Amino acid sequence: MKRYLLSIVLGVCTLGILCTYYTYGAADHLPEYKLTTVQGDPKEGTVIELSGNYGGRMRSEPLSVTVDGSKYRSRETLRDQILGARSWVYNNKEMEQWIRDHRQFMRGKDYLEGFYKDEEWLIYVTGSTRVGLSVERLNLKTNEVQQYTTKIPVQVEKGVYNVVDVQKVKDKLHVITLQDTKAMQSQQPTLQYFHYVLNFDNGTLIQSEQITHWKNTKKNIETDYYTMYNAGAPNKYLAFTVTENKISDKKENSYTSERIATHIYVYSYQTGKLVALPDPKQQFNPRTNYYHEGDQILYTTYDNQLVQLSRYNLATGLEERDYATLKASQFGADEVQSVIVSGNRAYVSLMKGTSPKAVALDTADGSVRYVGEVSFEGPASERAKEMKLLQLYNLNISS
């Protein structure tokens, strides 16, 4: 075996060199782009990523552009690709900070909805039909880690069982789960939400209840529902989005659907009641998106030329429709591409000719906090050609 060892090693090294040569050779001479600040605080632009393709070759090259420059998929190492598979974790600034500050506690924890954090505690909860609720908590003042498991009254042996929100209120731990109730009842939809209240110190189950009882009684209508993700900070409410989709063009193993309605429900931890919010728009608009930020439900509606911000105050019941407006023409842009709300900011991607732009608005009053434009980092004589080959159509925010 030893006499073949050198040949094997040489073969592996040669293969590695060839792979490196072709990988970096394919990425060679690709143009560089950058998101540059036009107005406002440059720090506001650090969370913005515009992604898409560069189409200057026989095949397109996927890339993303940030304030740090452009990043091509073909230049990624194996490590980059592995980490990219968990980008929902590493693109979350809150999670990233927890990993830096509490690496040992955070090991193996990557389900965002299972976290809760305040000034004293960092808590992580997972659930399963077999084990129940598993709670692990870190005292941020003493660095002491404690854990316990609580059996809960689950009547299903398998299927969906996810923790969707965790809140600590005084000496109680509140956990909301999504469960498949198919084995418990025949109604549709079968996925429902449950609320469990535990004694925070020892995990004793104090209360459990099913908080949603949604039924779909409309023919050819499919109902989908989601919780609006709210950061792991303390919150009094949990918001749900319920969409109705009309099914058409049925075939043997497939069908098409069109969203025809959206409803918002809010569960109050204080009252224990689930309430349907008034329809925030007189007419359903499929380009309306909803976000939960603290005591507010924010919603954005946009078309090619206009973005409108509205909000509903959960504490007061006050609704403000279209309290802020952004027009593409304000920034010399031709069209609005997409809108995302995150961290008290509304981020808007625009297109001006062949130049993508990004704007950050303060959701408090709609004021412009940042304007950035993608620039070509190369000779001015090549700018027109290289910008024309750049197609950035996705807006991503590292919250």
C-alpha cells in the first residue's frame, strides 16, 4: 500500500490544483461593482444587499453587491458555500452578535423563532411530539446555563410541530407552537397554533390551549397562514397572516392558484385573546406586504412608480393609512422594484436606466435616511457596457 501512497497524494494534489485553476480562471476578469452612498449615513447601507446576475459571458454569473463590493458565486470557496447554506443565521445581525458573545451556548442552535432575549436572559426553546418542550436558558449576568424538558398534552404522534414564538412575562414562560391537528379532528386546515405557559423556574406546565380554530369552508379556496417574525426581544403580541388562494386550472397532479385575500390576526399575551384586525385596505392588493414591529403592524403597498407606508397601532387601535409615500421620480429612478421592512426601516430598490439604487426610509415618519447607487469599479470607458450587463433584481436585508 505504501508504494501507492505517493501516487495517490500526487493525484489528489493535482486534482486540487486543477479545480482551483478552473474555478478562479472562470471568475477571472469579472467586473467589480459597489453600492456607493449618494445621500445619508453610509452605515445605513451596510445591511443592504442587491443580488442577481452578470450576463457578460456565454452563461450568466450569479452575484451580490453591497457597500463592500461585488461577490460572485463562482469565486466562493467550499467553506463559503457551506456557510451560505445557513445564510438565514449568518445574515441575522442579532444572531451573529449572540454567536460572538455566547459561542458555547449558541452551539447547534439555528432556529430563529425559538429564541428570546432580554437584559437578563437568553432563552432557546425547541419542541417535538415525542419529547415535549425543551428549554435551555443562559443567565447573562452569571453565565449559568440551565435546562429542563416539559411534557405537554399533544395528541398527535407525528407531523408538524414547530415553536414559532417564545416570550418571558414575569415568572412565566410563554411558548407558541404550530401543530398538525389532523389526527385530532377532520376539519381543514389541519395546522393550528397552541399556547403553553410554563413556570419559568422549573418548567411546570401551568396552562395549555389551542388559540386558533381556523376552518376553510370555501370551495376551491386554499388557506395559508404564517406568523410574522418578530425579533427575539420582549413583545406583547404575536401577529398572523392568513391568505386565501383561489385554485384553478386543476390537473391530475398539479394546479395553479391566485391570492385573492389577506387577513391579519393578532394574539395578545396579556389578554389571551386572538383578534382579527380591520382590513387595512379598502381593496385587496396582492402587492401589499405586512410586517410586525413591536406594537405596530406595518404594511407597504407599491407599484412601479410609488411606495406607500401604512400602520396599525396594536395598543391604541389607531390606523394611519398611507402616512408616508415614496415616488421613484424623487430619486430620478424609472421604477420601483421591491420593498422590505426591517428594524424600523423600509428599504426600497429602484432602477434608474441601467443603474440599480437603494433607499432606506425611517418607518416612524417616512424620512429618507439613506440613498445608495450601484457603481462600476473600473474604467469610465467601460461603464456603460458593464452596467448594461448587470441585472440586480433581488433586495436582501441582513437584519
